[in-house]
Amino acid sequence: MIFFRTLFLSLFLSFGHVLSLQAQEYQSFESFDALKAYAFKNNDTTYIVNFWATWCGPCVKELPYFESVYRSYASEKVKLILVSLDFLNKIESHFIPFLNEHHFSGEVWLLRDRRFNKWIDEVDPSWSGAIPVTLLIKGGLRKFQEGEFSSEEDLSIFVQDFISQSK
């Protein structure tokens, strides 16, 4: 009997470990136009869109802020979209392992469109091209922030102000 309990416990713990190693899902977009059609919808949902990359220290530093703020709006129509601009030759070696290590609750998208000069102004005309960048969208309203948030509180205020103004 002790053998079966030990075996069952070992299998249960092993299965739980396997579940924690599941790969983080992400969507890949070949063009900004495809991403735009999917993300920038004119509806009553607030979209928190963050452009980032694994090689960008400030981007990686603020990702937990986005996760926390997103969770605080779990009961509201808020969607987090993390748009990676990682180098295409580093997807397998850096991007995917990074995702599997962190397991984000928001949606993760990989933008493969390297024609930055074509679409950066569509995100916001004031965007210099540097990351991180955050864009809030609800219906026809937008709010843009270039640069990192220094704290979770700063991001929370940025989002809350936008949500309050868009009601």
C-alpha cells in the first residue's frame, strides 16, 4: 500500500511539473496591417498595447507592471497585448525561451514586419521608433507613451486616467 501511495504521489508531482512547462502561446503577424486589423478594433474594450523586445532591458523590467495592472482589471473589458519586436533570427533562441519562462496572462504577439518606417507613424506620429512604447486604445480614443514606466503605480495611473476619460 505504501508503494502505491508513493507511486501515485510521484506521478502526481511529475504531472504537475509537466503542466508548468507548457509553452507560452503567441500569435505571429507577418505585417503591421494584419496586426492592426486584429488589434485596433473600434469597440468598448480598452486595449493596453505594449511594444517591447527581450533584448530591451527597460522593456523586460516593466513587463511585470503590465501583468499586475492587467490582472487588476480582470472584471472589466480590458485586454493586454504585448507586441514583441524581437529580432527574427533570435525567435527560437531568445524569444520563445523567454516566453516559456515568464508565462504572460495577456496576449503575446510577434510582429515580423521589419518595415518600421512604414508603420511607426500609424501607431503614433510622435513615436521616434524607440521601445518600450505603450498605446491605450478604446473606440476612437488613443493615449500614447514612449519610454518605460518607472513603477507599477505610474503605469496604473496612466491606464486609470485613460479609462476614466474614455467612459
